Amino acid sequence: MYFEQFYLGCLAHASYMAGSEGVAAVVDPQRDVDVYLEAARANGLRIEHVIETHLHADFVSGHRELAARTGARIYVGAQAGAQFPHVAVSQGDEIRFGQCLLRFLETPGHTLESICVLLTDVDRSPQPFALLTGDTLFIGDVGRPDLSPSHTPRQLAGLLYDSLHQKLLKLPDGVRVYPAHGAGSLCGRQMSSERSSTIGEQRVANYALRAATRDEFVHLIADTLPERPAYFARDAEINRTGAASLGDLPPLRELRPDALPRLQQSGAIVLDTRPDIQFGAGHVPGSVNIPLSGQFAAWAGALLGLETDLILVTENVAGAPESRMRLARVGIERVAGYLADGIRAWHTANQPIQPLPHITVQDLDRLRSEDAALQIADVRRPAEWEEGHIAGALLLPLNQIAAAIGQLDPVRPIAVHCKSGYRSAIAASLLLRAGFRQVVNVTGGFDAWKTARLPVAQVVLA
Ligand SMILES: [Fe+2]
């Protein structure tokens, strides 16, 4: 039997395909579905089943397009209220093709409709070898319980505890766990960078599974929640109806430099996806820099939302369709076009250029003693801050920066840093755009600060 994990680093998202005797099932497909069609072709398989473990909130799924292009049936938990033709699955339902047996477990908690899929290779053993856990169980974490409009996080956390203990932890230790997300995903907090594990390993190593009682688990999971990006609710609704096929999006328009100011005046934002050093050397005034190198789409969704018209400035020709595809994966479809020939065209047209200087951590250390007016913004998460930070820095987590910007003086100079430089590049561009006059980005972030053995302040607990 064939079994493959497809890992999409930009969204820390994992999807799966299982196949046997010419038939395949895909679980939790990403929006651009060509990868599955190509893998099916290469392995002599026909995709007949598409399974959604739940209505994903952090990305737009390709279930509907994949079904349309293959004739496959879509399977979703009975509680989903899905508004497309589907098979509503309940506890114990099965799909069998060739040597492949898929058995559904209803596992409410992350969301009400969440299901897990037990995978058995009947040729090898009558016992299941793998469990596709969706967002119910991650490697090192469990799914967040705050995505339901009808249930409180504490109610969902209680259901999640029951699903984990009455169903998942009843499975043999050797069953391999394959989740829908890995480290860096906004769907959990402390996921491991491992892409799979076993029930036995998670029983021991997963902090959430070690909670002694249901009450302790509920407290652990529901009483402190990570920030929930506004686009999550929209993406879940898009997935409930099923997104349009990517091929139906309008063609990506080439834009000349003289078109940009007019579009900007009518509300469009220039999204510059180049590396931060290139952005720093010169960019279209008012641009937001979210480099393609990191979790580009998730940050674009969280900071720009789905309703803003965007103009892309990319590093090269291939960067424009790549950026647009990644935006579409989280449901951002309002891309007005891209600057043809990139920043070079902007230079050639003699349009105004804005720089964003970079400084080293040694420069920052010197500046903070020389310039009493300097503000230092640390845009990491609170948990990172608690492990150590630069004395005098203000904690302004990037996902809350719009609300926190008022704590800063736009006239005084400001140095922005994060862990390694990705989030600070985004934050620094947002501050420049918001009218801050003297913004610098700290190269290498807090990692470089520690490597240089500069002084680290700790949070002192009272
Ligand atoms: Fe999820």
C-alpha cells in the first residue's frame, strides 16, 4: 500500500494520500491540488476519496477542487454542516479499497466536527498502523479549543479531553500519529518540529496528555489561549462551502509604476515579498514587507486580512505567481496585480524610494547607551520574552502590533528586533508605513544578541 505525507512549510501544514490497487484517498488537501494529482499519476492511483478532518480555520482547503477534478467523494464529520455534496461520517464508519482500510473516529474538541482517521494495511496486519489526527493531537501539543461560535473554549477543551482519553489513548502505543500541522502553526502552541510520532511517545512526552485530571487539562488548554487571527473565522466559513478552484481566479495583472500611486490612494497596499535586505535598500513608500522566506501566508492573513486589495512587488518573475498562490492558500484573493520588472521598474521611472536601514546588535548596544531617545521594540511572543530580553525593550508581539503601536512615540528613533529577523522585518515596515520616521531593523535579532554575549535581562517573578 502507498502512503505519503505532503508537508507545506509556509503554513506548517501536513496532508496525506493513501492508496492501494489503483485507488487513493487524500486527507486535508492544501488549496493547490496539483501535487496530489501528480503523485496519484506517478503511483498509478485514481483519487476517489477526499477527507477533511475538520473545517480548517488557518488555510483554505482544496477539497472541492480536488473532488471536481477527480470525481471523488468528500467525507466530513457529521457535525460540520458542510454546504457541498459530501458524505457525513460518524464514529466507526469505514472506507475500504484494495488493502487499505480507513476507519473514522469522531473526536470533537478542537472543533465540534473534528474526526480522526485510523489507517490499516490489511495485507500487513489487521491492526491499524497509523492515525491521521487532524488538529485533535499534534506532536507535542493538542489543537486549540477556541474556534467554535457555539461552544466556549472550556466546553471544547472538556470534549477534547474526552476524545483524547476515551478514543486516541485507547489505541496501542505503536500506532503512528500523523497530524495536520507542525511547528510554527497558529493552530497550537508548542508543536514539535517532528512530522510524526507514535501514540506511545505522545502519551509520555506531550504535556497536554500528562494532565492528571479533566479539570487540569481544561485549565491548561483553555485558560491561556494564543492570539486568534481574524481571518480564521472567514477561512472556516470558506471551507464550509468549499473554495472556488484556483484556476477560476482572474489572471495576475502586470502593473506599471504609474498605476501604483492611484491604486494606493484607493486603499490598495503594496505587499513586498522580497528578502528584508532588499526591502531595506529601497522600496515603494507605504509598502508592507512580508518576505516569502518565512510563514508568509499566515502573517499576510493575520496582518492584512482577506479584504484588502494588494499589489505585489517580488524579487523576480517567478515570485509573483508564487506569492499569489501562497496568499490564495489562506483565502487572500484580492491581488490587483504585480509591479512588472519589480523595484527596478520603480527606479527606472524615477519614483520616490524609501530605505529601511539595518543595524547590527553591536550597533544597537552602542546606540542604547548613547541615545536616550531610542525606543527598542521586541516583536516576539510573550513566552520568548520571558526567557530573556534586552533591558529597556518594549514587548510588542507582531500579531498585536496594530493595537500596541500607540505605546511608541512616532517621532523618536525606534529599533525593531525579533528572534532572528523575519518578524522584525514585517514590523519595521508596518511602523514606517504608520508614519514612524526613524525605524531601523536589527539584523539577526535576539539570537545574534545572545551569540554576541550581550547582556540578557530576565523576567523577575514577584
Ligand atoms: Fe484546525
